[in-house]
Amino acid sequence: MLAIYISGNDTPWGYGLVELDADSNVVWKYLGAVHHDMDVTHDGRIVTLTHQFTDAPLGGFFSFVPTPYLDDHLVTLSADGKPQSSISIMQMLIHSPYGISLRREEPWFADFDPLHVNSVDWLSAADAKALGIGKAGDVMIMLRQLNLVAVVDPDQQRIIWASHGDWLDPHDPHVLPDGNILMFDNMGRMFAHNRTRVIEFNPHNAGIVWRYEGSVEHPLDSAIRGMDERLANGNTLITESDGGRLLEVTRSGDIVWEYFNPVRAGDNNRMIPVVSGAVRIDPTSLDADFKATLKPQPTATQDN
């Protein structure tokens, strides 16, 4: 298992990434300031995000991003955790046609963390073909502060495509088999207690072709975090992180099932533990010995 260690009380707030074996022994560790997300390539390498404070000059953007600021990097590790490359996302951005986003979108409250990159998704050959953008090995990222989803070519160390749209503070973009992008739109709905939605949009015109927005009876609200996954049956698995809830919804918006984290704390049980994310696992992909440990064990009975 790969695991990222973070803390919300430090800045930078990533402590590192480790691989653990089935008995929780550390196989290897990478002690960069890893944060938010990671993905595994077809050959077992890991792409992830790190950040650190920097005074690196930004040319004409200096007045919009005061120094020092957090500089996000796209990092590639070998399968055994050794660093292979580290690319400044800020430097790629300001040298791309999309650098103007820093002038138009940067929120006043986050100038020390101007990008807040929160997602990394490695593109397979099928992803790139469906998307019609880039090639296998490129990486899709989300720059939350700029509301900008982008594709990076790590080989050329440049942003080859990016898009704004009708979304706000989003997370977790994924390429779907038809080339659309599924994304968790945290604040795009702007209704009291129901600000969040999951959207599917056309990357070539940013047009939204499907959405799940919750309702008065079943609100969807997570100001930060959140995940989405399009399932093989066409339904969508949603992680409503701040609400401590998982749910599966149909294309028509019906809830198939939902799970609420039952743990509560604080005054009047108002505090809900965050559920960071969830993915659907195909049981046939699991080792037989491991699956056996998941089966309910018979309990001993005693006659009176």
C-alpha cells in the first residue's frame, strides 16, 4: 500500500510518502513534502505532488504572487521510491499561454499558496486518445486556486492544455472513456448547505453534459476535499468528504446506496470525521488468501 502522510497544522504540510507491505512494514520511504494525491503509471512508477517555499522570480507576475510563496512540483518516483524528476508547476504555468490566470483568478486570501494543486492523474494511451489531447504519460492536474484543470507533458516540462469553466474550488478530474472529464465541483452550486456537485464536461468547450447536485432532502456539501469515480455500470461513486458520506448515484440522479460515517464528536455531536476518498474495488482482482480474511468468521456458541 502507498500512503501519504500530511498535517493540516504545518506549512508546507506534507511529511512524505511510503510503501507498506501487508504487515505494515515500511518497504521504502520518500521524505519530500508530498501532499494531496498520487497516481501509479503502467510500469509502476509514482507521480505525485510536493511543495516548498521559494523566492523564485516570476517576472511580470511578481505583484500578484508576493514572495515567499509555496511552489508546487510534479514529482516522479521510481517503483522503489527513488526520485526521477521534479518539475515546478508555477514555472510551467508562467511560461505557458495560461499564465494570465494568475492575474485573473488568484484569490486574495491565498497569495502565499497561489496554485494549491490538489489532483494528479496519469494518462494512459486510451485516456489521451479519448481526450484528444496529449499522449500516454502526460498528467492531468487541478490548480484549485485558479479553478484551472490542466494537462502537463513531463517530458517537455510544459503545460500543453488547460481550461476554466463553470466550477469553483474543484478536485479530482478524471478522463472518461468517451473523452469527457468527470470532476468534483466543491463550490460551484452556491446554494446554502448544498454548494457541491459532481460534473461531467466536454474538455473542448467546457460544456457540462451531466451533473449530480444533491437536493434539499439529500444535500451534497463539501467545501474542501472530495472524490468521484465513474463505475462500469454507468453510475457514479461520490465521496462527500466533509459530510463523512459515500454514495452511489445513477445517471438520473437516484441514490443507489449511501454510507454515513457514524462517528461523532464535540458539542452536540456536531463534528463529523472527514472521509478523504473511496474507490470501487473489483473483488476478482484480490488475492484469494486476502479475500478469505474478509469473510465473516464463525463465532463460537455455548449451550446453557
